[in-house]
Amino acid sequence: MTQPHQRSTPSSAPTPKELREQVEQNRHELGQTVEALADRADVKTRAREKARRRRSVLPSRCRTSCRTRSRTRSKSQ
């Protein structure tokens, strides 16, 4: 996911500033992960969005289908 933090000198321990930066970066990544998981777990909202998308497509499909049916009926009569 992320790359390890690069230290200025490989043999020295991380400075407090570097540790704070790492903690802040980890918090940011964790927040994004939790948000993504919460979105996936919200089944009710996902179902509503999917239904809304399908309803927006339905009228155009219905019009196309109705035109085709009316043309075939008029030809057969």
C-alpha cells in the first residue's frame, strides 16, 4: 500500500518529527480505508443509487421499445 518512510540517515533512529509525519500519514490512509469500507457496507444507500440509475435509463428504453411495438402493430394491421 504505502512505501516505508525514507530516513535521512539509514543508521539513525527516526526523529520525533519523522515519527509524527508517519503517524499523520497512517491516520490519513486509515481514514480513507474506513471511509471506503463504510461506503461498501452501506447497502441501503448503494441499492438506492443503483435503482436511481436504472430509473433514469428506463424512460429512454421504454420510448424506444414503445416506438418499435407501435411500428410493428401498424404494419401488421
